[in-house]
Amino acid sequence: MTICQISDIHCGSPYFISDLLERSILEINELDPEAVVVSGDLTNAGYRQEFETAAEYIRRFDCQNVMVIPGNHDSRNVGYIHFERLFGDRYSCIEFEDAVMVGIDSSEPDLNDGRVGREHYDFIHDTFAKTEDKLKIFVIHHHLIPIPGTGRERNIIYDAGDVLELLADTRVDLVLSGHKHVPYSWKLEDMFIVNAGTASTTRLRGNTRPCYNVIEIEDGRVRVFRKYPFKDRELIVDFDARTHEYRHYEEIQGDGRPGDRGQRRTIS
Ligand SMILES: [Fe+2]
Ligand SMILES: [Fe+2]
């Protein structure tokens, strides 16, 4: 099973590059994924025309299961009205034979900061708890844990500690996030927290490049690749959700040298 995660496409931004998004859609459709996740910041400022443009692109994913959640930019200027009209509920769940995926809205109107909110904990808990044997994937726009190379940290949600505990208690395997356009991954407890970069803008920090994530799941084994539109892909995370064996490949941001958690691998 393949899931593609694309994030922070930012239609309407002066930094939006349509070629990158067109190419990403083409590449993703070629993979014929079971699901596509669009993890927020579809727009620049939540305006109607930006949402219409984003929806036109997202409709081109040739996939039955497209999960779209809003980001902080989408909740600017009452943008969530357009979001709901075009994409439906801001909280959603997709269940597959071997996996369950829960997506939530962590944005707050006109704020860059985010939260999940206690009122949503039961939905998250109950959805994951009733699918005990499946791979559990949680999708949220904001960070749950600080990401290096994003400047002075102020981007984790207000209730990050409570949400992390909730996810660990319900044995979530994989968290997919976006927000600050810095691709990265952390392992916490038995959970991998994978942050996507921006797929289609040059709103980039440091030496990061536009990219999206490809997640391959087979018999409980999960492999996460970072894919650069037009270019190569790299294996980032490789773990077995049943045995919790894992290999973690990541580069420490900014200095270009391999981190001490493993060598970077390029797979074309
Ligand atoms: Fe963003
Ligand atoms: Fe964001």
C-alpha cells in the first residue's frame, strides 16, 4: 500500500511554483497510491480564489482516498468556510484493510499558532482504539515536537504534550505533519513523527528543497521516502510496526553532513 503526503502547496503565494505542483501530481498519480494526504496550507491567506485554485489541483489526484486538512494559512480571513465547502469536514478518518488514518484541524482563525483541543481527544482516541490491529496514522498540520532549522521554536501546538501522550497511549505508529516547510523526522516512543517540506513553493528555509513524502506499507513494514519533484528520492525512515525494529536516516539540517543517526541514502 502506498500513501503520498503533500503539504504546504500555498496556492496564491508569490513563491508558488506551478511546475512543481504539476510535476508532483504527475509523479504521485504514476505511483497509483491508495491514499493522498494534503496536510494543510493549501493557500496563502485563505481567500476564495486561492482555495478554488488549490481544489482544481487536488481534484487531479487520480485517487479514491484524498484526505485534506487545513493549515494556519487556510484559516486566515475566515478561509475555513471555503475549505469546508470544497473539501468537507475539517476532521476526517479513512480506514483501509491494514491501516487507519485520522486527520484533524489544528488551526485557529487568524493565528499562526495551533491546537488540537480537549474536545477532540475522544474522537482521536476512539477511532484508533477500535482498530487495534491496524497501522495507525495521525495527520496534523502543526508540529507536535520542535523541528530543527525552523528558527526560534514557537510552532508546536499549545497542547502538544497532551496530544503526544494520547497518541502514544493509543499506539499511533506514524504522524504526518507540515507547517514550517522543513522536512524532518523524529522517533518518540514507538511512533515516528514525519514532517513534510513544501511541495510547490520556494518558501524554503536554509538548504531545504521542495519535496513531498511517499509512504510504502507492506506487511506491517513502513518505509517513508522523501521525494523531490523532477529528481531523486531518499529513504528517511524504515520500521516494522509489529516488532518496532527500525532504521532512521536523516541529515542534520543546515550543515550538509550526515547525522549520527545513520547515513543518508538516495534511491532513484
Ligand atoms: Fe506553510
Ligand atoms: Fe503552516
